[in-house]
Amino acid sequence: MAKIHFRSYNPNQIVLFPQRIDENIPSDDPVRILNAMVDSFDLSSFHKLYKESGRSAYHPRMMLKAVLYAYMNNIYSCRKIEKSLLRDIHFIWLAGYEKPDYRTINRFRNRVKDEINGIFTQIVLILASKGFISLDVEYVDGTKIESKANKYTFVWRKNVERNRARLLEKIRILLQQIDDVVAQENACIENTATEFTPSMLTDMISELKASLENVPTASDKEEKKTKRQKAKQINLLESHCKKLAEYNRHMRILGKRNSYSKTDPDATFMHMKEDPMGNGQLKPGYNLQIGTENQFMLDFGLYPNPTDTLTLIPFENSFHERYNRFPLEGVADSGYGSEENYSFMEENGIEAYVKYNFFHKEQRADKYVTNPFKQENLYYNKEKDYYVCPMGQHMKRTGVRHYKTESGYIAESAAYRAARCEGCPLRCMCFSSKSPGRTIEVNHRLKEYKQKARERLTSEKGIRHRGQRCIEPEAVFGQIKYDMGYKRFRHFGKDKVTMDFAFFAIAFNIKKMCAKIKNEKMTDKNYQNIRVA
């Protein structure tokens, strides 16, 4: 009978691993590409963060490699990174068998939170130098990502303003009840435009307490009762003062926002795409804006406002700060189509392929396009500045209205009115107002910008950009949230959230580059000696 033979097995042997642990790591493995890229980074900005004296710190290049490789493998917890540095052969080789604990890893991330943004810029420049991107076209879009804050820690502007107004009224009534000269003088403030402030009330309370202490000792029951009542009113005024200071603090934190979270004051309550309850519940989060090209992230930014319209200008300025120029072409959906944004892009030489509201409706031959009573379909005589209604009546300009947007931009609209519409057989289809003549309001500058955008978007290049936009930022968001599991921030405060996403964005771009290298079957020498352009 043949004897069964097995390979020798002894986990306690002296030499269990090979002399070079990277022998088991393929030459085209992403960890080798990451190692080569981080070696090419300029980390001089990191060195100034360390002290010359004291115990020697872990090398920042090693720490950066470990954190980025963890993010590339969907590992975002410092404790899990610590375990990987002891268990995973890729982490062990990358870190040179250094064993920083989770506290050290977390301190490193927080230490470089201001400098990590520069590393992201370096990786984008490397991608541009290697031909993966051109930095000439930027596809912009936004998504909401939930904050770490609890969803029940909300503070609403309307509630604060309403309760603050009630409190001020209570203070005025209370001061009128206090029969003291100081209080009566300050109670007269309600007749002026000045409001009570916590410092003003604190001074008033100090004077009231001093006047109460100077009152002689009460001799009868009625005087004692009066003194106790004054002391009680002063204590109540103190509690009102504290509450007013709290409301003022809420208003300072809110700024121009309508809400914020108590545990993460930088987070704003927004509607999220992920709504498991199906009730449209608002949750604390940030509006993440990204610019992509060839599905690489060119830039990113976190904003407190839920709508995308007000984010485009600061986002493009961020692009300029990174690369000292604007992109030649900007592509975005209708959420960014405003007069202010079109004007900004035109002034800075950005060819805007940005949709506007009802762009898609205009492309369909339906009632919206063929309706002769719609303002957009009325004939306009530019030379004599009048519109013509469907019955042929001239609608002359009656005035101009200027209004300021939320960001401070001044827009202008002109009003046109028909002289008489009584007895018109088409009036019931033209307008429903009870006024004698129809009035329309037209923003001519916005109308011109829309016409230019329409011509670009319907051109051959515009159609190509519109098709590409659907698979640029949208695909990246899908990869961020579902492939890499980055659905919620893990830190409090915008500075730390930005730091964490900067690490993620660097890892995302390197991971994307590794995938493209693998798909294109590039040779080793194309990436082993990468240097910043």
C-alpha cells in the first residue's frame, strides 16, 4: 500500500518568512505604485511640523504611505490600520515593519491636516504630466455626505429668531416691573433701535445688586417681601441674560445658514439621497463638490449650503488657487445655471457648457416650446425695446428692477406691459391676473447667457460633453459611496472633515491610476520612476 506524503509543516521554525518579504508581492501590485509615487512627493512642508529635540518620530513618508494604502483598501479606522500593519504583508513591507499604534496614526493625520491639500495638488500634477488628464476641462457636480453628528442635534434659525424675540420682550417687561432708577432708564431702550445685549444686561444686573445691598435692613414684613421680590427679579434677569447670550451664540454660528448641528457646528441639515425612512428627514451633512476629468478628481470642496448654485464660483476659485489658472472648459448640470455663474465663467475665460432650468424642455417639441403665450416665445424687438403679444399689441418697457442675490450679486430685470387687454379674445389663455394689461419681467443679461449656453450645449462638442458628464462625476460618486464605502464622514468640524477627504481623494486618484495602468498593460518602467512635473 502506497504511503501518503505531506509537505513539512512547522509554524515555529526560525526562518518562517523569506529574507525579502516583498518577494511575494507582484511587481505590478498597486502597493508598489503607491510606494513609488509617495517617494516622489515633496514633503518639505511636513518637516516643519516636527521638533528637532525629543524622541525620534516615525518618518512622515512611511506614515503617509500606510494611511494612503489603507484608504485605497477601504480602511478608514486608525485601529484597523494598526492591525493591518501587523498582519498584512503589503502594509508590513510598505512600513518597513514599523509598528505605529492607532493614536500615533491619528495624531499624524491631524498634524498634517493643513498640508495634505498640497499633496493632493501634487498627485494631480503628476497625473497631468503622465497624460492621464489635461486640466483643460472640468466636470463639476455635487452630492451630500452625512456628518458624524447625531441627526437630533439640530438648531433652526427660525426657532432661534422667534425665541430670541420673545425673550427680548420678556426682558423689557421685567425691567418695567423693577421700580429702580437704573432699570427704568434702560427700559426706555425699547423706544430706540438699540437692542439689549448680554454685556448691557450684565452691567445693569451689577448696578441693581449694588443698589439692593445698599437698602437698609427691612423692619417689617412688607419691606422684607419687597426686597425678596427684587432679588427674585434680579435672578430672573440673570437667567434671561444667559439665555440671550446663548441665542446670540446660535446666531453667530448660523451665519447665513438656516440650521446647524450642536455637536458639529460646521454641518448643516440637508436632504440626503439615502432616506431609509422615506420621510425626507433632514440630516447634518456637507455639500461635497468635486471636479473630475477622465474620472480622476481634479479638485474638491465642502460647503454648508444645500444648493449647488452658490458653490460654483468659490469652487472655481479653488481650482485657480491650486493650479494658477482656470480650466478652459467647464461642464455642469442645470443646478449651476445662474446669471452670476455664467458671468463669472465668461469673465475668466471658461467656456461654459452649463445647463439652465428648462433646457431639456426646450429641446422637445411639446406644448412648452409651441405655446405662443409663454414669455420665452414672445417676439422681441431689440432696437425699439418692446415685446409683441400674440394679438400683435406692443408691450413697452415700464421700469427696471434691481435685486441682490444671496451671494451679493446685483441682477437687473426690465418690466414690460401691454397697454390694454380688455376685450381680447385670447386673454383667458394669455394671463389670469385681474390687472387691465399683462406685465412680464425679463432679465436680458440672463437671456443672452442662456442663448450662448444653448448654442454651446447643442453643438457637436456640447453634445459630447453632455454625454460625458453623466459618466464623469456621477460615476465617481458611485465609486466613492458604494465601491469604497465612504458614505459618512468620521470627524467633527470642517477642517478635520476636509483633511480626511483629502487623504481619501489622494488614495482614490492613485487607485484609479493603478486600475488604468492595469487595463492599458503599461510596462514597469512607466511608473517605477515617477517624478512630479
